[in-house]
Amino acid sequence: MVATRRQIHANPELGFQEFDTSALVAGLLAQWGYAVDRGLGGTGVVGTLRAGSSGRSLGLRADMDALPIQETTGLPYASRHAGRMHACGHDGHTAMLLTAARHLADSRSFDGTLHVIFQPAEEGLGGARKMMEEGLFDRFPCDAVFAMHNVPGYPAGQFGFMSGPFMASSDTATITVQGKGGHGGMPAQAIDPVVVGASIVMALQTVVSRNVEPTDSAVVTVGAFLAGNAPNVIPGTAELRLTIRSHSPRVRDLLQQRVTELAQAQAQSFGATAKVDYNRRYPVLVNHERETALARQVALDWLGPEGLIGNLVPQSGAEDFAFMLEQRPGCYLIMGNGVGEAAGAHGCMVHNAGYDFNDQCLPIGASYWVKLTEEFLRA
């Protein structure tokens, strides 16, 4: 399983381009006796295995795509492709589910139908939604679905569970300010979109502090401010790019309203205009209570209380498994990847050029999938 993980790590592929990864996954599943379907979501793979006579069905999902990041780990199995890297551990997620699939094919220690779902394009492109739009749950019915993600900053191999809202919604907004260009030395003859944009940035800081209830959570971040090219030229336009997150559909709606209103009002106060292109991307990920309790109990029975992450709080990252949980009951759980500087690349946060999935977690995660399957599809 380590060799498989490192093979995938060395050959990362971006969203909807996971051709070699999906071929590897499909070949192994077929070799182990799974009925294999390819092409959902372009490069998605679903392996189906039946045992016993029960009509129950279970879906386990792993993501396969990498990120457009230049790796700096210097590891022997580092990315062989410039500008592409498995910086979020999807190589590990894929290897863990493959290993569990192989064991379950050998043992057949369950009663029902198992669907192992290898999804493309989790990183912002909505691969889960695309697989569903192309008939994932119509062709492969699942009574429940589960997914797992590693998280640096928690002890390696410990599991975390939370019912209800767990991962944030993730929306983006592009605010285009239209001013009036002019000479940098004659600002009174222009309408400076840089000043307008700066005012919008500062006004947006009040959305969370003054519009969102203190007991709710939200994030409004301006990640890019693009304007002008020369020091003596006032540009005609400026562009702000935002990421906007929350753990509540109600707050999500409020954020869209206030970001739009503030941007337009601030621009108007300067005699400029602001166009807000608001893109609602990933919804809030909401874990179902019954399935989360089952998932937690499996880990507790196996590892005891010391195997669980205590005092877990909602995460501000987003996850397109949220789309699957809107259609099927289930749970998205996390597993620690390592803590602190002593953990090196394993303690480094995801989406960082120095990150690496912790191979010590591979057998733990794979074993968990086996135990969950055996419990959910109890013979």
C-alpha cells in the first residue's frame, strides 16, 4: 500500500485529468474481482462487490486529484511533474480505500453490496456533483455513504467525528470596480478604482463582525486585489477576488446579500460602480446523526477513547462530499496526520508545498474502512 501511495504521489494529476490514476485504480479493482465502471465524472471509477444475500448497500468514497502546487519536500517519491503535487493527501485516501477493497474482496466478510467510489476533481471543480449528475446513485444505489480526510495538526491515526454542520460552504465572489482612469498627478479628474476597492476591502471586514451573529461562524477573505500597472496612471478598473465561507445555509445567504450590498454602496459613494459576480460553489457539509454515531462507535470499539479526537470543532475548509450527503445519509470523518514540527511534512498543513501524507496512517485508515463495512453490512 505504501508503494501504491507513493506511485500516485509521484504522478499527480489535476481535476478531471486523473487518467493514469483512474486506470491504476480500475485495473487493481478488476484484478481483485470487482465489477468496475469507469467514466462517471469523466475520470471517476466505481467498483462494486457483492457478498451474501442482503439488499443493503454501502458507498465508500476517496478523492484522486492533485493540486497546482510546486512540491518542495525533496522526497525520493516527490512529484515528477512541475507545478502539480498531491498536497492534500488524496494519494493516501486512494491507497487506503484500495487496500480496504482488496481485503474485503478476499474476506467477503459482509452481507450486501459495497460500492467503492473513486472521485475526480474534489479540489474546487465539483467532481462529486458531476458524478451524481451523471447518475452515480441511480446506477449504484447506496443506503449510506462515507468519506475520510487526513488532517495535520491532530495525532496520527486518531479519528474525529461530528454530526451536523462540519465543513464550511465555499463560495467565491469577483467584484469589478468601474471607475474613471486618468493621470496619477491629476486625481481630481479621475474616479480612482483603487481607492474604491480599498474602501470595499475595509467595509467587508464588518460583515462578519457586525452582521453575523456572534454564535455563528463565517469567513470573508479578499484573496486578490488587481489594479493598474504604472505608478503615475490611475486605472479605469480594479478587481477583488473573495472566498466566503460559513457553516449555516442561513448565514450563507446573509453573506451573499451583505457582500453585494456593501460593494455596490461603497462604489456608489465614490461615483463609481461595482459589479459583483457571486458564485455559490460547495454547500455546507452536514453529517447525518445516525450514520455519524455508527461511524464513531466503530472507531471507539476498535481503538478505545484514546483513538478519538476530543473536542472536535467545525472545520473551515470545504468539501464537495457535501453534495453526496445532500442526497444520501452518511458521514465525513477525519483522521490525524501528525502534530507539530517533529512530525515534519506530516504535520505541515495541507495545500502547502512541504506537505506529505503520513504512510503510518495507511493501515489504520484501511482497517477502519474494513471495520465500518463489516459493521454496516453485518453478515
